Amino acid sequence: MPSKRVAEQEAGAPARADPPAPTVRATLLGTGTSTGVPVLGCDCAVCTSDDPRDQRLRSSCHLVVRPRGPGGCDDDAVHLQIDTGPDFRRQALRYGVERVDAVLYTHAHFDHVTGLDDLRPFFFQNAAPAPCFARPHTAKVLRRMFPHVFVHDDYPNASNLELHEITEDALAGVGRFAYLTDASAIPDASFDQLDGQVDTLVIDALHRRDHPTHFSIEEATRAARRIGARATYFTHLTHSVRHAEEEPRLPEGIHLAYDGLRLQVEGGKALRAVESER
Ligand SMILES: [Zn+2]
Ligand SMILES: [Zn+2]
């Protein structure tokens, strides 16, 4: 028996509308480059600034995703963690991360993975292993760095996390929210994937100067314009960026992120993102 939907399509009836995109609440747990800001031993104006927006822990992001869109209730919410850098434990305490249902690793650099061990308390009581998603190379590095978490023969019952290898590229997109970190270029195919799909974009930008493996502020601005998100936030910032000076220089719709920034991306027809109080 064909399903009702197939039967309708065979009969020439219009396909049903797609379900609404999920509503996403993103908390930027850290917005600093690999050293964090202040940089140890540095007494520059940014490292000694008393503006809290100039103090940057290592970059990561926590998402609360409500699959049914604005009408979804808290019980439906899925809590996704993107990267767990060396500051993850402190960030989870500071910003009230109470639950992690799944983790996505963007890549295997130290500033994005070394807090992985601090995930274990979230999963002690789980009946089923919680999934960690990573591309094959990253998964290989994680298994080597954290054998007590992933090599269960050596450390029985040590943790309740399971690695899943994914083949997609490093773009992390959920609903109308996209998070791109540690990039210095975006392939055309990825631009096509993002084109017109993103309401709120978080993208890495180190500072004004060029860098071989990261976007500069100018390059990230060009990439953001091409993606065309309604609002873009720069992350993975160095101590060359003083928030109060740089923010007013950015074009409309583009902002500097800061630690603790919360972004609400509504998934229904009326797309709306709200920058909430720190
Ligand atoms: Zn400094
Ligand atoms: Zn990084």
C-alpha cells in the first residue's frame, strides 16, 4: 500500500509544506582564539582591559534545539555541544549548561577538544551511550587522546560516550543557525549549501591581519556577506581586537561575539533572532 503522501503526489496533489525549522538557542561559551584572552604574560591594552567583552575563553558553543519550532516545549529540547575546549568545565558552570545530549567536534585542535574528559559527569547515569560526532581524522585523534573514554576494552565502564564518524564537511548547521570555526576559506559547494538558509551565522575571525588558517576580519566580512545571514557574529578572536573599538567599525548586521552571548533563532516562518542580555 502506498503511503497517503505518495498517493497524493501520484495524484498530482501539491507536496506538503516542510515542517518548520527547529528553534535554536545558542550560547557562545567562549569566543577566544587558542591562547584565550588575556594571553598569559601579556600586558597589552586588551589583555589588561576591564571590559568583560575583551576576556575570551576558548571558542565553543552550546545549543538548545527545539525540533518542533516555536511551539515545541522544553521536554522536546535537544542539548547539543559544539567542541569542548580546555575551558569547557568552567564555561559549563558559568553559563549553566545542565545537560548535553550529543557533541559535535569541528576538528581536533587542542583548543577545541581538550575538555572532552569533562563531559563524563553528564553521562554517568545514561542508559545508552551519548553520541559524539566527528569526521574520521578528528575521531582518530580523539580515540588516541582519550582512550579511557573511547577504548572500552582498556577501561571498562569508564564512560558512556560513543564516537560516530561523519563525512560531512566542517560546517555545523542547525535550523537557521550556522557555526563555522577555524576556517580560512569556504568551498563553493558549502556556500551553495548555506545560501539563503542561514538567519544567524557565527564565523571565526582572528583579527585585522591575514593568517594562513583563519579568516581575518576583512575575509570573514566578505564570507558573511556572501552567505547573506541576517545577523553575523565573529568569534575565535585574539588580543588584537578591542571590543569597544572594533565593533563600531563593522558593517551593519555584523558584530563581534563575546563570551556568554545568547542568540535565539526562531525556526518558524517569521524568522527572528534576538540578542539577549549577557
Ligand atoms: Zn595581549
Ligand atoms: Zn581554534
